[in-house]
Amino acid sequence: MSLQRCTEADLAAFRSARIDEMSVARRVARVKSRSLKADTKDRLLRLAVSMVDLTTLEGMDTPDRVRALCHKASRPLAEQPDLPSTAAVCVYPAMVPAAREALGTSSPVGLASVATGFPSGQLALGQRLSEVRWAIDHGATEIDMVISRGRLLTGDWGWVFDEIAATREACGPVVLKVIFETGELGSLETIAGVSQLAIAAGADFIKTSTGKISPAATMPVTFVMLDVIREHYLKTGRMVGMKPAGGIRTAKQALQYLVLVAETLGADWLTNERFRFGASSLLNDLLRQLIRRQEGTYPSPRRISVD
Amino acid sequence: MSRLGIHKTLKMYVGGSFIRSESGRVIAHHSTAGDVMYVPRASRKDLRNTLEIARKAQPGWGGRTPYNKGQILYRIAEMLEDRAGAFPAPKAQVTTAVDRAVHHAGWSDKIVAVLSSINPVSSGHVNYAHLRPVGVVMVLPSAQDGLLGLVEAICAPLLMGNSVIVMVPTELSEVAGALSEVLAVSDVPAGVVNLLMGDVPSVMDTADLLDDLDTLVVGPGTLSPERLTASEQAAARTMRRVIRAPSAEAPTDAMGLGRLAEVQTVWMASGGPGVTSGGGGY
């Protein structure tokens, strides 16, 4: 893919994004109050399982832990073999070889690697790009990059555009998700502007957070990002994906996010090619709710393995 | 100048907070002063949420030293004594309840020694059995036992390191409200003791479906025989313990307290005959 370009006028347009916070809050409140019919809930719970990027991003990660995670991602619940696998596993670059070995070469489960000096992004650009290439060479099929928030907050938006474009180029055909760390960006307007910038620079997915700081994903932030995706689609016809990550732990929250997606972008985005949850504990709660709907009783969390 | 009366809203006590039912539903009931009082009516969702809160709180409480648990149980007695005059119950009943809390506080650092044992085994091992908490205990105290029944329902599982959900009979709602205020200032960590109010049999329909609940303690006369049998049958599905408790007139004895704990047996190589290497195991 050729390197994307943007002009000062484009950057000025990104910077001048305006958001009415009150109407965002009202919209989110309305979505949260929606009630779902039982069979829709069943369908959405299964869909949510298929949208999880099952994540482990800890200093104490080991190849064995990653292998266990890959097995769980491939077959989330042994007693329900017809459940879909999760969309992907998400690991540090050093764990990519172990994950690729566990998944094999024909797994439907994607292998996402965070890269570019995750979570802070505080490495020289050359090192960050070589990390991306290393992860892809060892089997990653998706790259979750972080942007340089420091550059962004000091006004150097052009630099952030260029780093995303450079990472896009380094990724080639591999899926690129761009993490903003929205909890550090201050306002919904900055988030809207950065969303436009990342999409223009070639992001396949825009992603809220690293999961390392609080607040992580929230519904107002997700709504603003979805709305930018919508505007971009109406303008260009290109469908960009969305990945809220961090802080989504319950099935109930996941369903609310899916309602938000359906109402903002429509059913075309209700697929794991365009919407993901970056989460670790969410999967277990989804499985608990699925067991509850099948068996009629509320299963103990202790019944499901903790990863 | 006349002054408007300040009426207290009766609330449940969950996770260290005083809450209404999420359903907004209430049961009208007469208070001791003869006024109509609206008792929150715990819903299925309230019970599910409470169980999650109690589950989270249990390891922290169970991990405290027996001495510290005893101190906190004693603090419950102190706070109860302090408020005896303001309790919606006769003074004599409060005094008995205070004494009961002190009784259990005293057991806290002794019960493990009484119920643990070193077991004779035919190999070169030291084999001992000791206690650990059973987990989350739901208690249905009897309305006839009054304040004493509530204190017993709380203190006995607490001293064994469990977290507790008390399903308060409507007749005891007012006194349970006052007891919640005692618990809130007794250094009992949030979520370790939770008091729900409302219609007991309908809440039990949900409790029977909650696999994460470890033990159910049923006071005399709280459930019909058929309802109790249904709960026992549901409990069999997940090996939940169901204890038919006697009246709270006498404190739960050592064997009764033992039923609020799991026994863990530990084998340790002692280097005797038949043992070639050291190490321990379960």
C-alpha cells in the first residue's frame, strides 16, 4: 500500500472536530435503556464471543499461559462445541511464536500482536517499525499499534499521522488497529479528531485503549469513534472497524455496546471483521450467560477456567 | 414552631451500602410504633448482585487472622451495646444479643484448635485435618428468634471466615435495619455481611438456581416443608450444603460451627518408613 498523505488543511480539519457532549450522553443513556428479547440476547451473546480479542498483556506472561489462552480462544467452552471461536488472541510480540505454534497455521482464530512500544509508544520510530515487522514475520496476522500521545498532546498531529502511515506500510496486508489511549486524550473532540486522522492514515480498526490506564473504553468515547467511522463510510464507502478495549467485563456491557454499534452503523458492522472487544475476563461472563440460557441455572464463575 | 417529622427510609444493607431494591418494590408492614413502614422487596437481581459482592468479599475476610476476626466480632457487640437504647427492640433482647456476639468473638481464635486434628495414618506421614471457610453462606433466620436470631445468623458464619447473606423475615425488617447500622460501624469489611429484605419464599426460588452459593442455613419455621425439600433437591445439583438450624436460643455449638467450614486434610512426609523423599501434599 502506498504511503498516505495529508495536508495542513486536513490536519486543521481533524483538529477542529466539534462534539456536543450532552447529546452524546443522551444517546448513550438511550441505548443503555434498550431491552432485548430473549432470542436476540442469545444471538448477540454468541456473536459477542466471536468478536472477542482474547487478551493477555502482562509482564508475567509465559508461553504456557499463551498456549492455554489459544486453546480457550479456539474452543471457548468444551461442553458447547458449536460455539464460535473468538476473533483473535492478543499478545505481546515475544509471545507471538508460542501463540502461532499453539494455533497452527489453519486456525480461524486471528493472532494479534501489540507492537510499536506498547503500551507507552515511547520508542524511536525505527525500533517501533522493526517490532511490527518482527511480529508479522513470526506469525501475527493483526497488529495493534499505539500512537504517540505525547506528540499529539503537544500539537504535532502531522507526526502522529506519519507514524500511523509508516506502520500501515510496514504491516502490508496485515490488519492494523490503531490504539489512541482515549483516557489520556482529554476530550471527546480530540478523540473525534484523532479518529479521523487515524482513518485517513490507513487504520483498519480504531481502538480506544491499551487497558493499562483508567478510564479505558467507555460508551460515550465508543459512540464518538463509531460516528466518525459512519461519516467516513458515507463519504468514501470504506468500512473501518472499531475495537473498544479495557473495562468491558460483563455480558450486559457487551450487549449494550452491540446495540450502540447496530444503532450507529447498522447490521453490516455486527461481524468480527468490523467490530471487536479487547478483553480478557469478558469471555468468561459471556460463557456464564450462555450456560445460564441453556441450563436455566446461574453457573458459578468457578466452573469456567480463569486465564 | 412545629417541626416536620424525619422518617427513616428502611433500606437493605449490601456491600457496605444502604440500598433500596433495584426493582423499586416494597412490602407495606407495621412498624413497632404502629406506623405503616415500607420494607424493600429484594428481587432476583438483588440476590444475584449480592452473591457476587459476597463472593468477592469472602477471601479477604477468610484470610484475616482468627484474632482479628474475634476483635471485629467484639466490636459488633460494643456498637450494639452502645445503641441499645435506640434499638427498636426491648433492652433485654439487645443485651442477650450483645452477649451472643461476645460469645462468638471468644470462639474465633479457639474453634480451629478444637475442630482440627492430627490423624493416625499407616505410612511415614504426618496427616492433619484443619478448617477453612465454606465460602458464601445464606441464612434464613426465624422471625421468632428476633434480634438474637439475626446476630446468631451473622456471627456464626463470620467467625468461621465466611461471608454472609441474611434473608431477613419481614417481621424483623425494622430491627435488621438498626443492626445494619451497627455493622456499618463495626469494621466488618464491606460485602462480608449483607442483609436482604422481602418475600422469603420468592427469593428462595432464585437462590435455588444460584450455583455459586455454598451453604444455606434454614431457621425453624422459615420455609414450608415442601419449599425446604425443593431447596434441598436443588442444592444436591451443586453439592450445596443445606443446614436445618435449631432455634437461636442456644448459640451454635462447636459441631454446628464445624458445619460452616470445610475440612482440609494435609499429608506431610515425616521421613518414616516407606518415604524416600520429602515434600507435602493434599
